Amino acid sequence: MRNPTITGYMGAADKQLFFCFDAPQGATTRPFGFVLCPPFGREYVSTHRVFRQFASRLARAGFPVLRFDYFATGDSAGEDSEGSLEQWLDDVATAVNTLRDHTAGMPVWLAGLRVGASLAALYAAQHQDVAGLILWDAVVDGKRYVDTLLEAHQQRFRQTAGHGQTLPSTEGVREIFGALLSPRLASGLRAIDLATLPRAPAPQILLMSSSPQADPDALGNRLAALGASVDRKHVPWPELWAEGAEMNDVLMPPARVLQAMVESAQGERR
């Protein structure tokens, strides 16, 4: 059987981005495709297998799917300290155009987890060319997100290095659980505030929550007030990216969460 997955690089010659394109499988091809926007840092590592499974499930349901690594992450070009929110938004644009190249201009949905969901929403609000969004436990308040990451890493460092020790820093670059957080990236992430989006990022939006609360930041109400048709699904699952997550949680893809998102996508006709 022919392998339906195509891997390669896309984008500018000096900022090549690694991507995987999964062709739709089965007799039915859906009327739109997906670009998957991954999270950042430890969350990216913890959910890498989850994203592969998500892409596979979508492809088996008849959707073309493209997943990728942002510049300076994963298998894409760039040094670890060179990532920035502005660059990653440009990377989403590159991924959207690449999916369209592979699907003869098919309408595009974006699906993202954590900061990936934030990037998907921000890109869609800026460009207004996305047919729909799946926002999975999106980071709504970037300042709170960065502060939480730094505090969690500081606590881990104290536990391993001894009380009173401080984290080393090179020209303002900080490490958080193996990822590098430059001042530019930290500033961009802190500026995320989905509660103040000026317009609906897409006409159709699925808010997928696997956290204990269905919509802790009331993002759905904000998006609905902007005119989006918002569907909400709450399937509690251990937060794979959390500092206290068990290894079994990291290794075991949340099948019920993934299936809920796939079934929601199958129900869309636009």
C-alpha cells in the first residue's frame, strides 16, 4: 500500500520548515483540509505523538492534513534561541499556503493545542482566510502562561540544584524545561490576549477542553460575541503538558479527545 504521508521542507531558503502532509484516505475526501499548529517547548515534546495520531485520524476520516515545526523548533531550521511569535505567525501562513498547494486551493481549517491554538486564532484573525478553527486548551492569557512556565521551571531547578540557587541566563535567554526562551519570544508570548481579539478569527470554531473546566477563560463567549459560530466540547483528560503529568499520560494519546475533534470536523459542511 502506498504511504500517504509526504515529508519535506517548505518556506524561504534560509528559514526552511519541516512538514508532514497526510493525504486523505478512504473513498471520501472532505471539502476542507487541516493545518495542525503544535505547542511550544515541553508541551511540544509531550504531545508530539498525540499530533501524529491526530493527523492520522483526520486523514482516515478523509481530510488532507499538514503538520509542521515552527522555525527554530523541532526539525526546522534555526537556532533554539531564534524563535519569535512574529516568525511563528509567518510560519503558519507558510503552512496554510503549502496545504493549499497540495490540495488545489481547498479551504483550510487550523487546529492547535495550547500556544499552537493561540497562534491559529491570531493568524486567522489577522488574515481572515481560514474557514474554521479547532482551539484545544488555548493559551488565552500569554502573561500568565509565561509566568507559570518560569515559576514551574524555577521550582524544578531549586529541587535539583539546591535551595537558594538561581537559574543561569545568557544575554537574557532563559531555559524552561529544555527549551530556550529569548527576551523577544517571551515578549511575544506575554502579549497574547485572546480575550481582546478585535474580530472573529473564523466563522466556525470548536473549543476543545480537556482541562478540568470546560472554558476557564470564557473564550467561547467572547468569540460568540464577535459573531463566530462556537461549538464547545469538554472531554476531561490529564493535561499532557503539565509538570505533574504521569509518563503514561504522555505516552498514551487521549483517544476520546482526538475522536471528539474528528467527529466535530466530520459534521461540518463548510
